[in-house]
Amino acid sequence: MYIQAILKESLNVRVMMINVNALRRLVCLLLLQCGCIALLSAQNQKVIDTDFSKGQLVNIQNIKYNDLVKFHGHSCDGLLEGMQALQLGLKVLYPNGVVDRTNTRVVSKASPCLTDAAIYLTGGRYQYNTFYVDNNIPGMYIIQRIDNGKTVVVSRNENVKPAIIDIMGNKAIAKELYSSFIKTDIINKNVR
């Protein structure tokens, strides 16, 4: 019933504003129905920084996706994908779930979203030889645990990312997104 109300409301395109809370609830409902609830908990990562200029730390922190959004400046598919990809690799390297950010090295593709996720989650720094950017790596990330040399490559399976995301991104870059949006609005007014 709730989903029907949202779908019925979406056909009325006079108001071009998205109710963010309703959208979040809808996404949560769909995730629950699809059995994808792991996605929600995958937006947190426990980290520890064991070394700094004044000695050792033992403070375990919980980095949330919203923290990463504040660092990056906005929420986007690339940032979320980067966080979740890193979490998959880091889980292999740190099976206890707590990532030692001063014991981790990462190589990232050049995307600003992917690099920001890599820097923030792994603590990688260029000046400490723990962060690099290279578009010729075999995946999205190469992540290494420094103390034991264990290394993982994290790649996206083909056809996972819908093509429309890149199409709309290219339209936004070309400043064509707004006019495309209006054309869609005009077409949708005829839908009842």
C-alpha cells in the first residue's frame, strides 16, 4: 500500500521535488524485500590509527558513509561503490573487522570519488608511500597490508553498474541534464 502510494504520486510530475525521507524509506523497504539488508550495514567501517607523530594510538573509530560524504563534498554512486569495494578488500586483509590505517597501502583508479574513499578509509598518504593513483591497475583498487605483504585486487563485475549512470553523468558534465530533465517532465505530464 505504501509503495503504491509512492508510485501513484510519482506519476503526478507537477512537483519536481523528491521527498528524501520517503525515498529513503522506499529504498529500505526494497532492500528488505530483496534480502539486501547487508548493504545498509556495509556503510560503516571500523578503523584504528596505531601510529602518529607523538607515539601510538589505540582509539578504534567507526567511519560511516556520511563521514565520507562530508569529506568528499557530496553523496554519489562512485563514493558508495568505492567504500563498498574497499570494504570487500579490507575484510580479506583484516578479518577481525578493524582496519589499521597506518598498516595499509592502496592504489586507486584516478576517479575523485574512488580516491577520496581510498584515502579516508585506508588512511593512505602519498608522502608516506601508502597511497598512489594509477589508471593502469587491473581493478578499482589494489590494497596491501604492509606488515605481512598480503595484497588484494578489488574489481567490479562487468554489467553491474547500469549504463544510465554514466549516460546521465556525461549529460551533467555537458550541461545537458537540465534540458533533458524538462523534456522528460513534458512527456510525463501525459502519463496518467
